Amino acid sequence: MSETVAPYSGLTPDVVIGAVESAGFEPDGGMLALNSYENRVYQVGLEEAPPLVAKFYRPERWSDACIREEHAFSLALAADEIPVVAPLSNRENETLQVHRGFRFTLFPRQGGRWPDLEDPDRLIWTGRFLGRIHQLGAARDFEHRPMIDPAAMGRESSDWLLGNGFIPIDLETRYRRLAETLQALVEQAFTRAADCRWIRLHGDCHPGNILWTDNGPHFVDMDDCRMGPAIQDLWMLLSGDRQESAIQLSYVREGYETFRDLDPREVALIEPLRTLRMIHYAAWIARRWHDPAFPNAFPWFNTHQYWQDHLSQLEQQQLALEQPPLPLY
């Protein structure tokens, strides 16, 4: 599908309901769009049963093999009693299904709230489950899912923004020079960490993908699972200044190392990974700008003020990259 064509223009409510019916369920006609931009996700009510969550994959983003590998990882975690919301299978024992040209998967609905990551006990608790996820993730490699790639996330993203007219003309030179400096610093950090082991990860473990209940955390949305350093799943739990982040990391690490040691060399990758995420995030929105959901969700994007602020944030990242890694307590 061309990037100039809205990818979900044919995904009507009737198609969503029909997809759930095709999987052997009886929808009651009720549906609610959930907060998702990369894919389309709906809560669909069922007759005499709890609602399901139907996820429709963005066309051409992942191959079928990538999606099935994501599902297999989630199912393996769930089988090990790790609280990951895993996909449901249909009568043919298939998790990836197709209806009216749209690939989709059904999940049980899992309620919960954002975790209070200022609570040390919850940081330790979350760390324990991440340790268990990574213990299983280290048992084998992905064959089809991607790796964290500094060149793809950083250089290719910044080049794409420059090459497609998103950076304002008066900011182009500043952005280009800064992107080159940041890329060099990031690649130097990854080179120094080249001996660190890469494992299967959640890949996008920010607080919004952790649902908290009285029984603890549940991890959702494995859509970005990939190979990478373990610290990728830990650093997004940290916030505040260096001292606050270091203390938070100590709690996460305490829980994590109940099940698996954290390689201390990976702490030096926190700011490089943050830098890559910032550059890649801007390019991600830009690449999806043809999808009507993106201008609606990010109306502030692609204004001159946005790019000025983005550059200022990246300049702050250069300072962070030039500092020593967080101390380990």
C-alpha cells in the first residue's frame, strides 16, 4: 500500500464486527475505539461474554512471520505465568487472522491503570517481572523480528526527515549538524557495548504499556518486541533528574536481579537509546502523516515551533550523551 493512501479507509465498523464474527465469536454490536495510532484497536462487546480487544495491523509494516513470532513470544511468556496479555487462537489454532483484507488478532480485555512508578515497591515489583521476561527472552533469539539498530533508528530517520521536507529551511543546517554529532556519539556508545548480550525484549516498555491491578502489573502491546540490550526495557521506567533516575534504577534493578543479572555496562546505553527514540519518534509521526489519525492526534506536529523545540531537546541530549552513565547503587 502506498504511503500516500490512508491505510484504514476501508476498516468500517461493519468490517470490525465481521472480523470478530469470522473468528467464531458473537458480537453484541457494541464497539469502542481504543488509544492506538500505529494499528487500529477496538474493544468489541460480545453476547453473554466479556468484551474482546481486536487489533488490526497496519498494512505492510510487519510480515506475517514477524507477527506470528511476536505472538509466539507472548504465548510463551503467558505459559510461564508471566503477566503478558497474549493473543487468542481461533478454531484452527491460528492467532493471526484475515478478514476483508485486514490482518487482525483478538486479545482478552485486561483492565488496569498506569503504575505509580514513584513507589519503590512498584518499581521493584515491575523489575521482577521484567527479569522473568528477559530470562525467557534470553533462551533463544528472534528469527524474524528486527534488532535495535542505531543506524536505522537514528541516521535513516534524520535523513528521511531532511529528504522529505519536514525540517524548516532555516533550521536544516542546524538539524543536520546536530543529527550527525548525535549519531556519532550514539554509535560510539554502542561500539563500547558491543560485547553486551542482546536478547528478546518487550521493546516499548513505557508506563502506558504496563497496566496495574491489585495483583500487580500486566504488560501489553508487544508490537515492538525485538532483539536488543536488556536496558531498553528498563530505562523508560525512569524519570526526573540524574539522581532521581539513578535511585529509581536501583529499585528496578533490585527486583530484576531476583531472576537475572543486569550487565552494568548497559547503563551507558540509556541516553543513546533515549536519543534514538526521540529522533525516530519524530520520523515515525512524519512517515504516518498521510494517515488522518496522525494529524488529528498530533496537531502541534510539523509546526515551526515544534521543530525549534525538538532541536532544543536534542541539544540537551548531546549534553546528556557527554556525561558519565548513571551511577549504580
